Amino acid sequence: MAIDVLAFGPHPDDAEIGCGGMLLKMKSLGYTTGIVDMTRGDMGWGTPEERDAESAEAATILQLDVRENLDLGDCRVEDTFENRCKVAQVIRKHRPQLVFAPYYNLPIGRGLGHNDHFKTGILVSQGFNFAHLRKMPIEGEPWQAKAIYYYFLPMGLSPTFVVDVSAHYEEWHRALSVHRSQFSNPQKPIVAEGPGSILEWFDVYARREPFAVGARYAQPFYSTTPLKIGDPMALVRDIVPRP
């Protein structure tokens, strides 16, 4: 089965954070969607088995057609030839039109700059290219996805486009909240619920870009290549003018 939209996440919950609302919207428009997690998040709170169960629950809420895990090892994602081929093989298997991955040029450190975050961006970008090369030692027929776009954009980087996810915000938030081992762990030094909580931060992040396009909630994405537009009016058709 070909998947129209395939998002790669470094750990279980990352694709939900960066793409969850967009995946729900694409599903509502009739497209098939999927997530490939690079690791089981075994260095985070919760056991790998707990995180597997949370990922399956979130996949149901997001109405995903596919969810897989490459199990490359938490904190051990590296841009190697072998791993590029693993990503390329997944792309050949699912034959997506659009691929999403974390932005690859993040400040190194905790948070967005986690090793697995920016290296997943690099690794998926390489696998995106490898998938179409016929001589690569990869199973499956060569496949060239039409585009790769990036999420988890750092402050100061303007998105190429934003997706209005206002109509899907509640379900997106529900998909995030099922990752209880990460966001509701009483031992974690981050408030789980209420003012200042990590889930409230996601709400703030989802409201960072939408004002400019007349939306309430949106998710931002970046493209390294120009976007081809047949009708420029399509860019502004759904924008509500600001007072």
C-alpha cells in the first residue's frame, strides 16, 4: 500500500509534536498517512514497551495507515551508509509522495538539538535520495518521493509554509497526551499539566505562526527547494484578512 504522507520521528512522540495536526488534516482530505519512528525512546521516561503502547494508541487517534519503528537506538542515531539504506528501504516500501523529517541544522544540545533530532533530519534527507538510486543495495523498486519538508524549526528560521490545523487541534492534543510516560511522569522536572506545562508549551508553539495567515492553530514547515505554484491565488484563498 502506497502512503501519501510519511513522517519520520526521532523518538516516539516527536512526529506527533511536529506533524500531528498536519497528519490529521491530510487524513481528513482523503490522503493516506504514516509515521516511522527511528528509535523506541528507551533513554526517556518509561520503558520501551510502554512507549510502544503509547505510540500505538496515538496512531489510532491520528488515524494513521502505517506506523513502524526502525529501532536504531535512542541517542545513537547516526548518519551512516547502513542507516541511509534502512531509511531508503522504508521509503521504497511505502512509496510516499511527501516525506517529513526534523530540521537538520539545529543548535546542538538538549531539546531540539538532541543528537537524534538533527541527525534524523540529515539521515532521512540522505535516504530520500538513496531510495531512487537503482544500484543501491536496497530491497524494493526505486522510488523518488516528490518532496521532503522539515519540522521542528528553530527560532529565527522563517517557515516556507504553515498548515492550518485549527479544526484538528483537539484530536492532535489528545494524541500528544497519550504519551503519558513523557508528559505526565510525576518524576519529570517539567510540569505535566496546567499553566507552564509541556502540553501548554505545545499549544503556544502551535499559535506562534498562525496569526499571519488568519488561523488559530498551525504547524510550520521548511523547504530547501522552491515550491511550484500553478495559481498564486491559491496561496491566499483561505486567508482571513486581519482587522
